[in-house]
Amino acid sequence: MMLDARSLPHDLTAAPRSNVLPLRRGRLIAIASGKGGVGKTWFAITLAHALARAGRRVLLFDGDLGLANVDIQLGLMPERDLGGLIAGRASLAESVATFVPGGFDILPGRSGSGALAALTPAALARVLAELRSATALYQMVVLDLGAGLDRAVRQMTAAADTLVVVTTDEPTSLTDAYAVLKLHAADRPAEKGSGDVRVVVNQAASQSAGERTFATLARACQAFLGRAPDYAGAVRRDDRVREAIRRQSLLLTRHPASPAAADVERVAAGLAVAPHGLAAAG
């Protein structure tokens, strides 16, 4: 699925005023995993699409500088990306592009330009400020974080309204998911408002298997951290996911009736409900 490069860039400053001033602040949803290979970026893309299909105004922010994958998975060749925002050459509004087939906007990452960990404190502060300002323009800002637990990832995770940790049933994936949750608990202690934290079990053999995997992780969190995340749901293993990725297409468009598509839409419906203490985005 390739877009005409001439139609890809979209400057939000040129959009009608009624389209860029929603009535209330939107939500920043960070998608993290701790390790690669669990389908985090695919989940972030499909979640953004599901939220857009449900009528939300969505921005998908590719927060991985070193191994940016959103544009690759969607077959895009963006003219602008996160690099301009980080360097201070462009604002977020000047850097985003509309992905017309999905009905949502994208701020592409910049593959091969280094990791977020290498950002100066001033540059990271600028990115975080732009992310927060984006919640005045969008009802949902989905932040696809890079794998790892470096300083920048932790700060962006802590700044989110909602943290979604994607894991699988593999022991290494569960261990890394626990590490993300442990560091988030340190960065957002309960007495300061730990925020809305949820877990998605990807590539589950079944819904019941996903629930069992989550229960294992939740028990460890309760025992060692004193609190457990909420369960966002499971996404079942589905060969059509791999086929859609190979085709650089959206699962909800290519295989809307597939089990994985139904699972992501169910998770999206739950995430569209604002957590306690936050106004609903919409």
C-alpha cells in the first residue's frame, strides 16, 4: 500500500478551525513492550486504525528513532519525520502526515538516526511538550515507543495518561514486560498518581490462554510492586496478521472479520473509555 508522496504531507495549520479545536483535551496512550518482536508496532498501528474507525481523531506518533517501523509497515515514504521536530526545525503540526486509508494522522520516526536515549534533555523536553500539545488537536495520541528501557523511553512513558504494555506468553517477554511495569511504578509512584496502566497479551493461543498469561504477570506485580496493572485483553495468534504486514496493509481493512481484528477492536473499545479521573476524549 503506497501513497502518492505528493498527497502524503498534511499541514494541520491549514485544516479548518473546527477540525483542530476539540472541546476537551485528548489522551496520550503510550505503547511499550520492553523488548522487540512482540508485535508492538503492529498493535499500535491497528489500535490507531480501530480508534479512528470508531470516530476518534487520532495521531500515531512513531517514537522510535533508531528502528522506526510505522512507515515501513504501512509502505509510506514520508517527506517529513520526527527528525525535524527533534532538531527544532519544525513543529509537530508541520511534521505530521495524513494516512488517508486509515483515517488517522502519523508522525513518522526516523530510522537509522540514533536512539531516543541520545537526545539532549532540551530536545526531549521539546518532544514531550509537543506530545502534550497534540492532545489539544487529537482525541487520542498513540505513542509507539521503541524497545528498551532507556531514559527517554521512561520519561515518555511516565508522561502518558495511559500506558499499554504489550507482551506474549514467552518467559523473556513476560520478564521484560515486568521490568517496564516496575520502572513505571518507580517513575509514577502511587502517592503521586500512578496513572492508567494496562496489559495486552499478543499472539495468544486463545482468549483463555491470554487471561492465564496476564494472571501470571499480575501476580508478580502484586507480590513485588504492591499493585497490578489492568487487563486490556488478548489478541489471538492469526496468520492473517503476518499476511497483512507482508502486504503493508491494515488488518482491519484487509481482513476485518479475522479473530485478531475483532480482538484489537475490543481492546480499542476499552481504551476509548477514559480511566478514572480523566475526562472522556470525545
